[in-house]
Amino acid sequence: MPIRVRYFASLKDKVGRSEDELIYATPLSVRDAWRQLHPNLPLPEPLLAAVNMEYVDLDALVQDGDELGFFPPVTGG
Amino acid sequence: MLIELRAEAFDPWREVQAYQANFQDLAGKFGATAVFVGSMRDFNQGDGVSAMSLEYYPGMTEKQLQRIVECAQSRWQLLNSLVLHRIGDVKPQDTLVLVAVWSAHRGDAFDANRYIMEELKSQAPFWKRETLSDGRQRWVEKNSDGYAH
């Protein structure tokens, strides 16, 4: 089961697509997942991340079958 | 409790009235209803704004809103709560968000309403893309603190 990676708002524009799939045998951190997918794109600052729709910090682990979301600070209301 | 994302314009006052009409069992039980309505301005950060689009994270946004309201219900004595938020294309004057809470007393109603609104602003995954009066588009990078004078 690949890791489904989703991008929102200005990050989607920056990356140029709304989704990626990441196939990785062992659990890796959110930060490492970004680096695997975007070796030439430094980690945006500020950056928010969610695993399976729960906020996590960038050192949290993702594994097979997880959904990882990357997005900028939220601006609702 | 009702939490909904709305793709169409809505009248917040009618929504409050219609929702309240559905809980006759609470008639005479609540002494305080606190209502917050957030509307779209036609200006932001010194620029005219002619339109806006609200993106969200389907599934996560609803989950976070649910958590925020449940947290308010655990901290204050609330009899009922209503949260509506627009998604998609909006225009100036449109209502963006409605938060209404019903309680026996005003203290809980005021405090819970403000808590829900502040948490929504900082935790719920929504993102605003503005179209400025000159046609340029930009993402709103962060919410103001909301207390500018």
C-alpha cells in the first residue's frame, strides 16, 4: 500500500500537482517523505502536516497506507 | 450539534432561527444564545478584494470542526451548537462563517462561542484565495489577529 501524499492551497501551486504516491518499505518521517518526493525543493516554511487527517509534527512517522497532507497555515473563518 | 460546510450562500439569521425551531424540547431551558457571523470584506491588507475562493481538506476539515465543538461542549455547559462555514467561491458581503451556541447562562455562551471561533481560525483546514480589484490573485498567508483597532 503506497503512502498517499496530498497538497493544498499555495503548496499545491508550488508543487504543481495535488497528489503524489510514495512507495517506501520502512516507516519514514514526514520530513523525510517531503525530501524523498522533492529533493530539489526545500521544506517550505511555515509548513503544516497531517497524517490520516490528524495534525502531526515533521518528525512523526508515516507508513504504508497512510495519507499524508501538506499545507500552509490555515486561514478560514 | 450541527456542523456543515456550505457551497451556496446562506442567511445566517434564518439558519439560527430554523435550527432553533428544531429543538422545542429545550424551550425554556436556555437563557443565552451567542451568535457570531463572519462576513467577507471587500478589502484586505490595503487592497480592494472583489472575490474569494475557499479551499478545504475534505474529511479533515469536518473532523477538526467536530473536535473543536466537542471540546467546547466539555468545557462549558452548552445545550446546543451550530457551526456553518462556506466553501468554494464567495463574494464580498457573503457570510463566511456562523457560530451559534445555546446555554442556560450568558457566560458559557459568550466564552464557548469565542473559543470555537478562535480555534476554527487557527486549526480548521481552510485556505482563502483572494481575487483583487485589479484582477491579481493571491493566497491569504495568515489570518489577522482579529483585534485590530
